[in-house]
Amino acid sequence: MIKRNKTAYTLIEVMIVVVLLGLLAAFAIPNFQGSIRKAHERDAVMQLTLINGAQKIYFAQNGFYSPTGAGTYTQLNTDLGLNIIPNGMTYTYNRIALATYRTTAAWTGGGGNFTVRVTQAAVSQSAPLNPCCTVAGACPTLGTGC
């Protein structure tokens, strides 16, 4: 008679592994979504700061900010000679008067929505913030002050 060694995982061992994987996923997924939101916020701030600088140059050359036109990032790319890539953000632009404008970048993806805004004011990381988050607590790291 030949003896066979049968080795297998018990049901308890398999259940423990499944529970541990579930716990890991419960902590990892929210952290991952938070990181995605932070990355989009930083991208929006960078793009809006770029728009602010390009608008300053446009104003210095023409005496007014670029016209609203279609009010989208493609219009800004054309008018200001930029290469803004939306990366899931929705950019809108509005020239309120010859010497004032507002550009926003809105994120409506996973983990909660937020909108970042920049105006013709100087870029500032202290109050009043420019760019800033339009709704208190909505942005992952950026404060309000709009």
C-alpha cells in the first residue's frame, strides 16, 4: 500500500487570508482615492498658476486680459500660446472686465468634487490665496480664501 501525503489549506486558513485581504483593501482604497484627489488638485494649481502668468504677459502686451471666447482650456491654449492638458479637470475662463478675469478648474471624479479658482491678483500662498479652493474643506490640501 502506497501512502500519499495530502497537504491542503483548511477552510479556516483560507477564510483568514480573505479577511486579511479585505482589511488591507479597506485601508488602501480610500488612501489611494485621496492621493488621486491631491494629485489633481496640485495639477489644477500648477495649470492655474501658469494661466495667471500667461495672462499677466498678455495684459502687458495688450492692455487687457484675453477675451472670454469659448471660455474653455482650448481657447486659453489658443489665446495665450499654452499647452494645458485637462487631465480629467474641467477648465472654464471668463473675462469679467478688461482688467479682471476668473479661471476655474473643477474636479468631479472619485473621492469628492472640488473647484480651484485663480483671478488676476498676484499668485499667493498666504491670505488671500490665489489660486484658492472655492468651497471650504472641499479641496484635499488647498485652503479657501476666495
